[in-house]
Amino acid sequence: MAVKSSNVMARVEPDVKQKAEAIMNSLGLPVSVVINALYQQIIYTNGIPFSITLPKKVPSLENMTEEEFDNMLSTSLEQAKKGEGKPIDVAFDSIIEEIK
């Protein structure tokens, strides 16, 4: 019996696609095999086979108490005095990673 195939089309952010495909290539796995494996796991688990959660909130004035904000500023000031700061590009990269 011949195996039939069906196409799956999805829009994906270009950088996400590139990074994921690079990992799959290094593992020697075609995208179609990974997608088929995901679909099989959805069937086997009768759901999404991994946890999907909302990211933790990034600290901001709107979701912090006054005490939490004061503590954050005090900690930042002490780190700055000790020279424990990070270059701005490194700091923003880590913030972006935390948001993802």
C-alpha cells in the first residue's frame, strides 16, 4: 500500500525558521520528519506534548509594589557601585531572552 502524503502550510517568523532548521539539519532530521513526529505525539498524548504557558511578567512599575521597586533600584545602585554592570547590548539581549 502506498503511503499518501498531505501538505502542511504555516507562517513562521524567518529567524525562528532559520534557527530551528539549523538545529534540525545538525541532527540530520528533515523538517517533514519533525512535523510528522509532532503530529504523532499530539495523537499519542491527545494534546500538545509540551507545556504552553504565559511568560512571566517583566518587572515594571505597573506590576510592582513601591517596596519591590525601591529594592530593585537599591540593588541596581549597589551593582553599579561595584562595577558589576553589563554593556547595554548584553543587557538588552538578556531582557529579550527573558521575554521570549
